[in-house]
Amino acid sequence: MNKTTLARTLACLFRSGLLSCGLVLAAGLLAFAFAAENDTLEVFLETNPLETNALETKAPEAEVFKAQSLGLPAKETDTPYVAFGQWLPALLTQFNQLPEVQAQLTRQQQAELAIQAADRAVYNPELGLNYQNADTDSYSLGLSQTLDWGDKRGVATKRAELEAQILFADIGLERNQMLAERLLALAEQAQSRKALTFAEQQLRFTKAQLGIAKQRLAAGDLSNVELHLMQLELATNTADYALAEQAALVADGKVIELLGDNNLAFSEFIKEIHVFVTQAKQAPAPEPELSTSKSALPALTSAYQQVLLARVNAMQVKADTSADPTISLGAEKEGTDNKLGVGISIPLQVRNNYSELQAVADKGIAIAEQGYLARERVLTAKQKHVLYALPRLLERYQDWRELVQVSGAKAAKSLSQQWQAGDVSTSEYLQSRRQLAASYLVGLNLETAIYQSWLTWMGESGQLMPFLNGTAEQISQAPSHMPNAAARTVNQ
């Protein structure tokens, strides 16, 4: 571009009020490379000698311009890190009010009542009355009581307690999975909203570019083919915005379906995931054994209780097939004679001693133990895979963030300057912009993959609720800012 053409173009821009478009052109690529989430973003306001006296940008005005270029209010350009302790309690309150959770609480109360019902006497006394009309009338009164010689009551109580513990463990695992599903839905909603904001900014920026391209065409600095390329880019961005809006609506619908509201307080927590993974990798791996030590995963609690229940089943078979004696006391009057009798009866297990039933119950113990070990093996393998994959995803995410913040900013600034100077063709310019846009979307996909992998594992292993309950108070006292720019975007 020669100096005369450049002067005519700048003068035309100044006279037509499109000077702000020139500023947007100089800063737009950098803004879109971070799409409303990079607090270190700097908006480069490029001015030419002809524009120096026409416009002097003050610091507050620059902040407003920076905020507007990001599509956010000026006060939200640097969103503070929001810890678990600030947004999680409200989410858990909403979560605990769900009908599914209330049904779980009712099931827990039902199990507690079952324990009380089991801890009752097995046999009630029997009262017998008899009258015989004959030459000499006779009357008799009898009272009998069967003794719980095989301790059926104690075994039934142990069984009810174990069944209740299994139910509590299953409900806890269900609750972990339900909360993980809802947190993942909120994370996907946040990602879809960032993608929508990015697509909207791309669309607005391309519209401004198209206006500038028309001015350059009038000044003879741009060909009709290049103008058509800009128009095609605008059409592509319009389609991308429509698809991003559709994806955001789907994400909102999923959150409404799971939580009843799509405007819940939520903040991303990549930092917390990194801390958890670091601690989990440093912890020693437990040896496979039949125990419920502190190192065992909460998801194994139910399987371990199943082993104990199988042992109680063997005890119950023995108690149910035991010979419980019955003691009876009777009084009889026949004519003028009074009689008093005491009796005892004991079942004789001669034809059937129930040894086969006992053997079946003993085999059930072995089956339950093997089931526990199989469950432990599967969860241990999944844990190893997660601890192998998540650190690599976090490393790739860190690499992406550093490249976008440093290299992406420099590339965007240089590209914008070269395109304005005519050193880069429009086709190359648009291709480079698409590469910057693709790099941002790759980062969103990385974030989603991290959340999906971590939340799925935490819900399946039953560690989510203990982790949240144990760290929410500590995290609430963490510093108010963190270096992870992508993890600071708050879903208002």
C-alpha cells in the first residue's frame, strides 16, 4: 500500500466516523483469541500519524473499550477466582431439595425402621383354651412359649444392620454420581456460554472488518475477490454463532432438567482438580485385600458389606434350621379333679439336618469375597488410568494456555498490523484468524475433557462428596486470584 492510498483511506475512515472500526480491527484478533476470559489481555490501539491528533485514548476509556471488545461490562473484565466455599453451598442446597434426594432420605429412614423391627422377639407366647362337654365336663387352659435357642433375633438384627449399611453405601454412591452428573452439566453449560460469547465476538468483529474492507475497496486498496472472501467469512461466522447458540440452549436445557434452574452460581475449578490429582499421585497405592481401610475407595464399601452379609446369611441358615424347644404350661379341671401339667417339645432333625443349605450359604461367602476383589481390581485399574491420563490433560491444558496468552497475542497483533499495511493478503489473514479461533476452541475441548474425566471418576468411585465436604472450607480461604485464566470465568 503506497502512502497516498493509505492517507486517503485514513482520511475516509476519519470523515465517515469509522475510526472506531479501525481500532477494533487492530485489537479484534487479540480479543477473540481469548474470548472474554483472559485477564492478562491487552488491547493494542494502533494509531497512525494522521490519527494522533484526532484521538487521544485515556486510561478509563481504554478499559471501557477493552470491556466492550470482550462483550462484558468493564468491571467484569478481570473476573476473580471464586472458591468452592462461596458457590458450592447454594448448589448443594438446591441439590438436596431434588425429589430424587428426598426419596433417598426416605429410604434411609425405612432402613432404620427395618433395624428396629428386626430387633424384636421372634416368638410370641401362645394361649390355649379348651372345653369338653361329656358326662363329666372338663376345662383346660394352656400357655406355651417357643424359645429362640438358635438366636434368630440376634442374627436378624445383624442382617438388618448390614442391609441398612449397604443401602446407605449405595445411596452415597448414587448421590456422588448424581452430583457429578450435575456438576458436569454446569461445567458444560459454562463452556457452551464461553463458546457462544466467542462466536458472538467473532461475528461482531467480522462485521466491522467487512465495513473496513468496503472502505479499502473504494480506495482501490482491495479487490472484489477479497471483499467476497470477507463476506463469506461473515456468513461462516453467522452460521458458527447459530450453532454455538443451539449448543448453549441444549446445555441450558440439560441443567434445567437436572437442577430445575439454569442460572445457578458456578465457578470452574481446574485448580482444585490439579491439587487433587497431585495428592492422589503422591499417595501410596493400596494392596488388593479384603478390608475397608482408609485407603480403600468409598465405592468398595458396599461390596465389602456384601461379604459381611454373606457371612450373616450363613449364620441365619444355621439359626433358622436350629431346633428351638417349646415349653408349655397347662391347667385342667375335670369334674372335681384339678390337674396341672408342664411340658417341653424339641424338634428332632433326623430326616433332614439341613447340611446342604449350610453348604450353599458357605459358598455364598466365597462368591461375595471374589466379587469384592473383582470390584476392587476394576476400580483400581480405573484409578490408575485416571491418574495417568488426567496429569497429561492438565499439562496439555497448561501448554495451551501459555501459548494462547503469549504466542497468540503476539501473532494476533502482528497479523493485524500486516493486514492493515497490505503485507498480508485477505485470504492468508482469514486463514490465520481461523487458526487462532481453532486454538481457542481446542482449549475449551480440553477443559471439558478434564471435567468429564475427573467428575466421572469421582462419582463412580464415591470420592466426590467426601472431597467437597473436606476441602470446601479450606478452599474458601484460598487467595482471591489464580493464574489460570480459563478457570476464572464465573457463570452468572
